Amino acid sequence: MNNIQSLLRRAALAWGLATAGLVSAQNTATLLNVSYDPTRELYAEFNGAFIKNWKAKTGQDIAVKQSHGGSGKQARSVIDGIDADVVTLALAGDIDALHKYGALIPKDWQKRLPHNSSPYTSTIVLVVRQGNPKGIKDWDDLVKPGISVITPNPKTSGGARWNYLAAWEFAKRKYGGEAKAKEFVGQLYKNVPVLDTGARGSSVTFAQRNQGDVFISWENEAHLLEKEFGHKVDIVYPSISILAEPPVTVVDKNVDRKGTRKIAEAYLQYLYSDEGQDIAGKNFYRPISEKAKAKYDKQFPKLQLFTIEQAFGGWDKADKEHFADGGSFDQIYLKK
């Protein structure tokens, strides 16, 4: 057994992966990735690739379990005790909550991986019925009388918060000022018949239950719908949208207790590898590496994108002003 352990350590060190906390190749380590709604397909493929790569480098068998749901709800589940090794959530604000309310990660967690710990990006687009019978071309069409809009609940869904802020910034720029933006978003939510808890739930509501004229969607989710229901839906790219940056981190308190830090860190680092970036592009996320960007460039139409920092001063400020109790969403939705 000692010989096996020695060989494992040498192999891991040769690849820059220390095996502290690993017992032997016969013991299967298990990671839990708590993620947000539309990443099921992405991580189903990525997990298989990482497991194969880890086995080749270290000789150790591992298993990766997934949990999916609305991003805010998922963050709360980790704070409440779900034993996540890593979280791959929809927005930095949800991961910040793990530090603020659970002391599970350090405050500067976002500095530990490249690109502010966001290995891929996305944006928000509009999905309509085939042929676009309601003639929806941009955000301002969503407030017209008789238009039924599907979008999830920003209290539980990270994607819904990106949706909300994209619409808000469009209106602020077009109509001038915060008051006009609030009025516009209020009109939009009057056209929302149901608020699902997560983006995938809203996707099902729109595509499978055939509710709504337009679905405000993650770009990757829109392409998956087009792939699965191509005869039923079209994608509309608005004139302006938000650069969505879904971040990732290890959950320090959990991995240190479980002895899984090295594997968890390698798991997230592999998202930045050539294979990880290629898998992101194949699953309609916008990769950040130049090689993968070039390969998948044609599947991502160009549009004007703004960042959360540029328009709202970052997630901490946006959360307080729009999504905290008594914020703009509560003010709007309680009046609906």
C-alpha cells in the first residue's frame, strides 16, 4: 500500500497536483458541485472529461455529483449546510453570500482564479415563438399590451437578476433616468403571468407548457431550446444586453474539513483548460480563451454589452438597490 501511495504522490506532483488528503487509488473521492439552473448539460459533459483527466494524471477514481436550481436558492442551501465542495453559480453576489452569511469562503475569493473567477460568460437574449408572430425585436416590445413575458423570480434566480438589470439599463438609456427605468420594468412585470424559481423552470414553462409570447433567457439556454425545439422557437438578440459573468469557487470550509481541496481546486482550474473551454463553447457559453473564442465566434452574434460594474456599480450595490427586501423589485412587484 505504501508503494501505491508513493507512486500516486509522484504522479500527482509531476503534473502539479498534490495529493494531500488522498488515501489510495482504490478510494473514490466524491465532489459536490452546487450550480445554477441551466448548467446541467455543460457539467454533465465537463465532469466526464475532468474525471478522465484526473484518472490519467493521478490514477485515482473520483465521482462528481451535481445539484441544480435557482442561483440564489442554491447559495442559501450551501449556507444552510449542503456540503458543496465547489459552487458554480450565476452571479458573484450569490457567492459573496457564502462569505457574508456563512463564513464559508474568504472575502477575496474572486481573485483566486483568472477573469474574476468566471471561466465563461454569457448574456441575456429573447426567445420567441417560431416566426416571431408578435414582432418582438427589442426590450421595449415586452411592455406592449397583450405581450406575455416569461422570466423567473429574481429573489431566487440569478438569471432573473441579469434579466431584470438588462431591461432596466435599456430603459434608463432609452428613456432617460432611473425613474423611467423603474416605470418601464414595472410595466414589463405586469406582463409576466408566473415567476418560476429558476431559469430552467421558466424554460419549461415557455417551451414545454407553451405559456408566454417571449422568454427572457440566458443565451446558452436559448440555444439549447433552439436545438431541441427548433421548429417552435426563434432567438431574438436585443439592441443591448448585459455581460453575464457566472463565477466559480471552492467552498473552503467544506473542502478543508473533507480533505478534498486539491481535487476541488483542480476541478475548477480545468474549466480554464483547452478542453474545458471547448466544452463551454459546445454548450453555448462564451469561452474566455482566445483559441476557443475563435472556434465558436460564429455562433455568438455581436451585440452591445455592458457590465454590472459599468451600469450598477457592482453586485453589492445592485443587490441592495434592486433585490434586497424593500428594493425596487419589491416596490414594483407588490404594486402589480
